[in-house]
Amino acid sequence: MQQQRVEDEQAMHALPQRMLAAVMTKPGEIVMEEQAVPQPAADEVLVKVMAVGVCGSDVHYYEHGRIGPYVVEKPIILGHECAGIVVACGERATRFRPGDRVAVEPGVTCGLCRHCKGGRYNLCPDVQFLATPPVDGAFVQYIAHREDFLFPIPDHVSYEEASMVEPLSVGIHALNRASFQPGGSVAIIGAGPVGLLAVAAARAYGASRILVSDLEERRLQAALALGATDIIPGRSGDPASAIRELTGGEGVDTAIETAGHPVALRTALDVVRRGGKLSIVGLPPTSEVGLPIADICDKEVDIHGIFRYTNTYEQAIRFLSAGAMDILSMVTDRYSLEQTQAALERALTNKQGSLKVMVYPNGQPEA
């Protein structure tokens, strides 16, 4: 890894003027374009992008061209789960130097509104989030990003792992919102990439029991590898009844719903113990979902909506640095930048086989 750092620093002296970008010209179509390498503003850092994870939102924009109110109205560059190497710094950017390895937090906020000043900057109304229309994302060779949304990563943490700090942060935030405590029990309904990383986060938090339900067997096996204590196949019977039985009829302290389906949401609510907590991560296809209000009140369930994350990156990097989780096992598919459309198609059409699809804008690093 030290040799890699030396090579990275040597490469800083020959920055190109032009770069490749994978541009979505319309839903279902990615075109490679040559663009100017961005010049960092005074408070920005130029990052050579080394790894980008394909997120479910990327796939949704690629397939449908919109997510709720966010509509693709012009060509856009997707991708926001990324990490890379600092290659240049703006005149007021002093936290980094060329050659530093960084994880990129994709949402740049104003820092001035009540939400930012109150520590909940994920609610900032003026956030500029990579790959959320009209902001371009990270399926490019270089991006300029404000330095306070970059985080150093140690040499033994790979770029792939660092790119997954972003979805890992969602699980951490869901646990933080639920005030999760070591020794508590958690049920995770939905074992896609975010659900699997929530499993890893729960294990790092010291959960005594982690129960995971999903429709796909491969995802359930991946959950076991990341620390789940019990897996419940969603296709067989009633997963809520199975989880209650496994917990002696009491249910779990915290449930996290990541599937984005009304049935999964009802399952998550059903398995929360009396006085327990529910964190809702997944977004259902409809804006309104019926819930049993009498049960919620009778059990006095605390329900938390989860929107991205706040103040989680340093904690996630500490978990990775300590070897607390083996998230590299989730990377099932690897593509070059020129293969970005194939990467998105793979994530869209191979839900049974693919866990995390990774794109390497500047070539795949040697193992």
C-alpha cells in the first residue's frame, strides 16, 4: 500500500486537461464523453475517482428517469458512492494534500440554515447531492468537491471499502436515530446492499441478536457472513411470526425496514416489541401506506424516518479501520468506466446474483 501511495503522489505532477465521463443522455442510455477536468474552487479539492459503487438510486434514475420530485430533465452523470485520491487543492483548502486517500461524502450543504447549525445537515434545503438532478455525479475520472465533505482513509482501507462508507452511513444513521444500545436486538427487513450494511453496522454496535429477512437466499447468506445471527426467508410463511417466535414472542428492540415495500414495512412494525423503535429507510412505490395506528399507539412504538445520514463518516471509517466488518465480500461485479451502462444493467437485471456492483473510473487497483 505504501508503494501505491508513492505512485499516487508521483502521478500528481501530470494532471490531464481532459477526462472521460459516463453521461446518461436519457433513461437507459449511457454515452462516454470527453470533458474538461474540473478546476477546484478555493474551498474545494480535486479528487481522482478510484471506485464508485452503483446505488439503487442510480439504477432507478437509469430505468425511470426520476425519483419522486427529482426528475432528470437534461443529460446527467450518475454515481455518488465514491472514494479516490486528492490530486489538487484550492487556495483555501488546507486539510488535504496531493496523494491523500479520501472517502467522499456526496451531499454538500449550506452550513448556514437551522438544520445545518443544529447538526441535522441532511435536512438542509439547499444541499447539492451528487447524482441527484440537476447535480452531476461520480461516474467520471475526476471530481471537484468541497474539502469539508472529504474524509481521510488509512492505507489499509481499500477504495472499494471507502466508497461503501456512504451506504454504510445509512445503517449507522438508522441505528443512531433509534438510540440503539449495545446488547440490543435488531431486525432488518430487506437485505439489499443498504440492509446488508445495516447488518454490519448493527454488529459493530454490539447487537446481541441480528435477525434478517429477505426474499433472496444469496442475500440472506451474505447477511450471515456480515454478522446476522438469524435469517428468515421471506418466501416461506410469515416472517413476522418467525421473528416473534425466535424472540420468545416479545419482538426486537429496533426494526429497520430497508426494502421499500408496504408488506416489508408492516412486517417491521409487527416485530417491534412494546416500547421499541422502528427506523424506516426504504421508500415504497406509493407515497402513502396504511398503518395500524391502534397497534402503534398500544405498543407505543417510536417511528423514525431516515433521510440519508448526518455526522456518520468518521464513525464508519473507524469501523472499517478496526477491521470490524468484511464488506468487501459484498462486491460481486466489477466494471471499468467505459462499461458503466453494463454495470447499471447488471444491477438492474441481476438482483438475485449481484450484491454490490463497482465501477473503477481510473482502472481497477491491483489487489
